[in-house]
Amino acid sequence: MDLHRMIKQAQSIQSQLKSELADMSVSASSGGGMVEATVTGTKTIKSLTIASEVIDPEDPEMLQDLVIAAVNEALRKVDLEVQSKVGSLASGLPGLDGLS
């Protein structure tokens, strides 16, 4: 395969990946579902849902911990999804199939 064609193919894959990441939405929860965070593939928080039962003015640290746990888990899931997508897209490029 010539270099020009390989560059074009890589650009096409990059464009496809950007589009898929923009459309991706991953959710995770903590506290038995009391806090749920939804994050896009570009790692932007799309939504955060907090059950009223978990809001305790006497213990704001617990709520903070639950929010952090839910957001971090959602971000971890995004990373896994991105790795998977990059791996599957790169497998189509000659010489890159072992990178995923």
C-alpha cells in the first residue's frame, strides 16, 4: 500500500472516530444507584442524577464521594470504549493491527 493511500485511510478513520466519540454516551452509578453520571465520549459530563434520599446536609462528604465515584467510573468506561473502538478501527490499517 502506498503512503498517500495509507494517510487518507488514517484520516478517514480519525474522522470516523471523532464522530463516534461525539455520539457516545456512557453511564455509571454509585451508592447502589443513588448517584448516576452520564459522560460523552469526549469526556464531558452530560448528566448527573442524585436521589433526594442521599442529600444529607449533615454529611456533604458522602454525597461528594458518591458523585466522584460515579463520574470516575463513567470516565473509566469511556476509556475502555475508546480503546475498543481504536483497536477495531486500527485493525483495518496494514501494519497497525497489533497496536490495540
